[in-house]
Amino acid sequence: MRYSATKLRQNLYNILDRVIETGEVVEIERKGHVLSISPEKPVSKWDRIEAHQTINGDPEDIVSIDWSDQWGAGEGL
């Protein structure tokens, strides 16, 4: 992502937080020069993965679950 120096000044903390959280390098353009802001250590993409609910156990156990009360079975048929 590239910003002007003015845009950087207006959003400095948000831009710095984004660099820290994502590891994304930000370029700043000033007087015909391009400067970069980057984290000291690259952020691993594995560190940024969001946790999701998962099923721990045998997937075959799901097959035998009776979901009819959740789906409103028989309604509108």
C-alpha cells in the first residue's frame, strides 16, 4: 500500500497498527522519493490465521445426529 506523507500524518497510528498486525509493508511518497515502513520481524501468515470452531472427534458421529428439530422438519411440505 502506498500513501502520501499527508495521508500518513492524518492516519499515522492506524497505518502503523496495520503494519504491526499484518506485516504488510507500507510505502510513503515524499518529494519524489519512496520510503518504506515495515515490521522489524516479518509476521508469519500462520500467526494471522483466525480461530474457527472445529469438530474434534469422529466425523461419523455427526451423521447420526437428528437435526429435524433444528430444521423445522415437515413444515411447509
